[in-house]
Amino acid sequence: MSADHNPKKKPSARKRKAVQQPVPEGTDANSTANLSPETPPQQAEPMEVHHHPNVEKKGIKEYILEGLMIFIAVSMGFFAESLREHINNHDKEVQYMKTFAQDLQTDSANLCASLDQLDTTSRDIHLLIGLLHSRSATAANGAKMYYYARISTKNLTFHVDDRTLTQLKNSGGYSLITNKAVVDSITNYESQIDRYTIANNVSLQESQLTYPYMAKLFDGYVFETMVTDKYTVVMPAGNPQLISKDPAAINDMIYFLHQRESTLIASIVFLKKLQVREKNVYAFLHKEYNLDD
């Protein structure tokens, strides 16, 4: 049969080779025209395969050992933190005791001065009561009466140095003191101060209550001449007399002076107890904390 009568004429071998050539990925259609039929196809790079290493399984003993080591590490960290906090708290405690010991030294000096003043004032009030009670003594000792009367109105207050006590109460410093005996000694000292404060407030009120009764008996201008420019009280000149000899007014004056004298004596008792307490607490703190003078 001739070639003209075959409808499915096979292509030549050269044409079949060109048709089977693949087009590289990422190459546009126009660039493929420039490829020669002899260009070999690009080979795909082989993919890298990762192989997981074989992990040896741990035994129960190894897990227990690791857990124990973790527990020990956490416990040591907690212990170290607790130790540091304990050291810091102890340092604060010692510092509180140092400042409180300094406050006690200040209190000691103030106590001595206050006791001397209270002793003098209570004695002068007692002498004034005796002079007012005796008419002959009243006439002969006018200057002394005025001096004692003026002294009796002075307000005498022991001022405690409560710097550290206030810090201990307001900042929770008492919780840092590990020795209960130290806490008890401080609170007992503070309690003694509170008792004195109550007695001193009564004394101040009684001092003010005597003013009206004193004004009925004593010349106010004489009192004015007795105060110096340095605010000290001195004996008046001459022998000034009472402006009234009314027995009832004198008796009222004696009564209020007696009440004030009694309160001053009570304050002296409280301060003497406080003085003993202060010395004991001071010595105890020095022994307990090895404080330097």
C-alpha cells in the first residue's frame, strides 16, 4: 500500500524526541522556544531524610533520682531564702534594740530632772498649805506665800523618748523580736509610762482648777513682777499680803492644793518605778544583744 493511502502517518524519531523533552519548572513559555532539542532534562535533587536517634528508655530508678535532685535543689533554694530573711530580720531586731537603748538613756536623764522638779514642787505646795493655815505665818511670810503659790501652778511633765516604741508599734517591729522576755520587758516599761501619763493628766487638770481660787486670794500684779525675762520665777520684793482673808476662800485654796500635792506624790511614785524599770531594761538589752555603750 502506498504512503498516500495511510491516514495515521507516524512522526519521525527526531520529532518524537523533541516532543518528549520536559519543560523546567519556573521557565515561561517564550524561553522554552530557545531550548535545543538536545538539551537534557534537569534532574530533581534527592530530599534529605532525617533519622531520629534511638533513645534509650530510662528506668524507674533514674526517674526517682532526677526527682530527688530537683526536690533537693528546690529545698536548698527555699532554705537559702529563709536563711537570708532570718539574717535580715535579726539585723533589724538588733538595730531596733540599739535605738531603744539610746532612747532609754534619754529617758534616764529626763526622769532625774522630772523627779527633782516634782519633789521641789510638792514640797513647796506643802509649805504653802501650812502658811495659809496659820494666820500669823501668813502675815509674816507674804513673799514666800506668793512664791510657793506661783510655783504650784507650773506644769511638770516627764517627756518620754518614744521614737523606737512608735516604730515598733506602727511598723510591726515587735514581730521581729524573737525573745519573748525582751518583748515583755519593753511592754512592761511602756505600761508603766501609760500609768504615769494618766496621773500626770490629772495633775494638769488640778493645776487649772486652782486658778480661780488663787485669783481670790493673791494679787495678780505681784505674780507679774515675779517672772523674769528668762521666764524664771523669783521671790517677790517686800512682804506682799493676801487681798482677801476670807476663811472659806482660804479653805477652798487649801483643799485644791492638797489634791494637787497628792497627785504630784503619786506621779513621783510612778516615775521612781519607771526609773527602776528603765535601768533594768537597759541592762537586760545590753546583756541580751551585746550592745556597745
